[in-house]
Amino acid sequence: MSTATLTNTLADASSRAIDKASDAFRAGRVATADTLDATAKRVNAAGESVADAAHSAADSMHSTAKYVRKNDAREMVGDVETLIRRHPGKALLGAVILGFFAGRAFRRD
């Protein structure tokens, strides 16, 4: 084999190796970009649900603030009594939970 033939053969092999490496790198880049896009969509969707919950909580706080401004203590007590009459089981459960946390807050261990 002549030197020119050997040089051409090595150049062709080198060129094919570079093409294969370039194709593999390109495929890896595309797969990485696709994964990043999919992850960004999932994070964005999760963020929207957290934002929706935060907005809902803020709306509830605004409504509660309006209620507290509008009603005096006597009206609020009457509303609580009405709520307890309508939902005695939930009221009892709420009282038990509130008592538990109050007891833990005042206990000194």
C-alpha cells in the first residue's frame, strides 16, 4: 500500500469517526433539550397549582378580614353557635384538635 493510499484511508476513517461523534453529540444534545423542556413543563404546572392554592388562601383571608370588620363580637358568637348546631360532629372534632394543640403549646417539657 502506498503512502498516499494509507493517508487517504486514515483521513477517511478519521472523517467517519468525527461524523459519528458529531452525530452522537447532536443526538445527546437533542435528548437533553427534550428532557429539559419536559421538566420545565412539569415544574411550571406544579408552580401554577401552588400559585392557585396561594391565591385561594389569600381570597379566604380577604373574606375573613371583611367579615371581622363588618361584624361585632355578638354577631360572631351567634354565627359560631349556628355553625355548631349545623355541624356538631365537625365542631366537636375541631374542639378536640384545638384543645390538643393548646395543651401541647402550654406544656413545659
